[in-house]
Amino acid sequence: MKGQITIFLVAGFIASELLSAVPNELQAEEVFITIGGGDISGVYFPTGLAIAKMINNRRPEYPLRATVEATMGSTFNLNAIMAGYLDFGLAQSDIQYHAVTGRVNWAKKGPQKELRAVFSIHHEPLTLVAAVDPGIQNIADLRAKRVSIGNPGFTQHRIAVDALKAGGLDPKRDIFPQEVFASEAPAMLQDNRIDAYFFTVGHPSETIRMALSNERKARVVPISGPAIDKLVADNSHYIKTVIGMPRLYPGLAGQLDEVATFGVVATLCTSTRVSEEVVYTLTKIVFENLDEFRRQHPAFAGLTREGMREGLTAPLHPGAIRYYKEAGLMK
């Protein structure tokens, strides 16, 4: 485990602007933390970078320094936190849930009892992209269509299967399922090898933009209704959300103002080994400078202090609890 994590963390990015010199008398007092992001082409890495920059820009006020690592994403980050290689990491709310309850990737290891939540960030909606010509307007219209539901074992696949079942469709019998990575699906849609595909992603996404801007016309289809409402109500790691198409994808024709769907939330996690003071300080910096944080990425535009406590299925870290009580966000 240690060797594998070390190999991937060697590829970690430490932004040069995060490491500017500080007075020698402060260096001995500083605490250094490492945040696991994700692939540099996604939203997780810039999210980690934004948090680290906010921390490091306030070094004269708080003796805390942060660096960001490019990683393989949610599961990797949580394993690295549990192994002590990362102090914090970004993870999807459903992956957080599986880790803390000892399911899926943690079925053999059991519940990760030292895992702690700090706050949630942007929504990652289940996004259904469909070609216009098959006439797909909702989940039910996927019947007898060629649909990419992602690779088994991945979050996207599990959520897509849940959505199909909630919509009254058997993924094995009622559609022609294709199990490919979301990165391959837009090209398959354009080549008329599939009619639609699911993608769990933070918006705006360049992959989604490309899929909606090619010769074969496509659109984002709503995933909503009473059955979806019940699915979300029965699963604490899911949330209802909307994709604001005109704001997030300006210039694209034929898109609804908002597309209703559901999905997961990007969350910041840590462990019981990280001190209360460090978690309190990080939380305080982000929450008390939320306007600055929102400007760091379009996916953060709708963040609210109340909303940043949604989708947290691991116990809150005492440092986060301390700040939330201090700020009047919890009793």
C-alpha cells in the first residue's frame, strides 16, 4: 500500500505560489498539511489548490501551510488519509459513505472508523446526455436504447443503475447497456454507437461541452420525478440538484434553463489524527472568506455556508464542529 501511494504522490503538484518564503522565526511554529485533490484535468485538483492558496495567503495570521497533490481521486484519497499519507482529501459523498460504513471498496477492510468529514463543496450531478434524434426526453425514453452506464465498480455506474431502476428500467433487459468510461462516451455518441450516456461530474465540464457542441445534436436530459425523490430520500449520500445550463454553458442552443437531477457532493475529508486546531483553522479560513472561494471556480458559484454541510455521512471532525458552533451553524 505504502509503495503504491508513494508512486502516485510523486506526481503530486505543489504550486510554486503556495511556497513563497516566510520569516525564519515563523517557520518552526508552522504546521504543514497535504490535501489530496484529483486529476489535474478535473475539478478536484483546482478545488484543493483553491483551499491551499487561501490558507497560504494568510500565513501571517495563521501558522498553517498547505500543499496539494494530484491523485487518482476519491477512493485513493480516503485510503491515503487512513494510511497517514494525506491530511485531507476530496471525495464524493457516496464514496465517503461506503468508507465509513465498510461497503464496496471497504467491504474487506471494514468501516473506516477514523474517517472524519469537514465540509462539502460543489454538487456532482448525475448527468444524462442524449442525442436529439432518438427523442429521449426522460429516463423512461431510454427503453430499448443504447446507453452507456459506465464501468462496473465505479461511482458513475452505481448511480446510473440506481437511476434506471428508480425509473422502472432493468439495466440488463430494458436497455442495450454499454459499460465504458465517460471519457469515451462522447465520441461513441457522435459515431452513432450509443444514443445516450450517464456521467457524474461537477459542472461546467469541458467533456460535456464538447458532447453538446458536435455535429450530432445532443442535450442534457432531466432525471426527476417521485421515484427519484424517493431514491434521494432513502439514501443520505444523494442530493437533489439542478444543472444551470445557460450559466454554465453559455452559447449552447436547445438547453433548458435548469435541468433537474440528483447526484453526489464533493466533500473534504480528514481523520481523527489531524488536530482540532488545524481543522478548525482550515474551516474558518474557507467559511469566513466564502466570497473569495466562490470566485476560484465556476462550480463554486452557488455555495452557501448552510449548503456546505450537505451530504456528509462521516462524523464531523471536532475542529469543524467547533467552528460551526462558533459561527452559529449548529447548536
